Amino acid sequence: MARMETTTDTDRWAAAVVMERQTLDNRWASEKWEAKAVIPDLTPGATPRVVIDTPQIKQILVSGLVLQLKRDEAEGYYMNLTSDQPKVFVLWRMGEEIAEPQMLTASYNEGARWLDNEENVDGVPLPVELVSWIAAFSDRHYQPEPRKKVKYATNKDKGRMGNWRPD
């Protein structure tokens, strides 16, 4: 019988994303959007709010997202946490006027799959307060496979060519 995966509130973290638009002096594109930060969402359900608005840069705080940890992504969390710069990956799509974040993950594997599907994905620094939470989840649900002993060829190993000799 297959075991159903259930999530608890302890596997979820309410998040808000800071999206930034930079004005470009370029004949092919007039602006560039990217995610700049992921922070705790103190006002879930709020409409997007402009944080900075200058002619060159506009930053918008978008609430209502959730970083949810999933058991089948535990290896990806482990890989992310053991990297030089752990990140939260933000998948976003261009809306009518602003870039709208759609999903968040701390899984290196899931972020890579999104990129392979040619989605807009930005990696932003993982908030320090999430490191121990994700590490504990990864420890509970992922155990790296033990390293296998390397077998070296010996003079008894004739290889795939049998007794072939060049002379």
C-alpha cells in the first residue's frame, strides 16, 4: 500500500519576494526583471507594494508565497545547503505590468528542473533563519548513499580485449 505524503505547518514557511525592475538603455529591451530577496511574509494576502521607485530601479514586494519542504526533494535541499552559497530559487512569470513570482523552492534539483524547462528562475540568498529548519528536514528525510569502494584493475584483469598484446 502506497504511503500518502502529508505536509504539516512546520514544513511550510510564509514568504514574500522582492522583485526588481531595472531600466535598460538597450535597443532590444527596455527593462530587466529579477528576484532580489525572499523575506518572511508579515502581511499574507496583501497586494503587491512598491518599495523603491526611481527612474532606474523599481522594487516591488509580493506577498502570499509559501516555501514548502517536500520529502522527495530532500536530496536537493542537502545539495543546496552544502553548496558555497545556499539559495532560494524563485520561479516567476511576466504579468501584465510586473514580474510575478509563482513558486519558491530550496531544492537545488527542483530549481534546476525549472531552468531546464526554460522558466524564469532566479536564485536569491537563503535567509539565515531557514538554514537550520531546512537542515533538520533534510537530516530526517535524506541519507547520502555510502561511497562505494573503488575497484582498480589488476594484472589478473585481462580487460575486454582478452590476452591481446601489441607484439
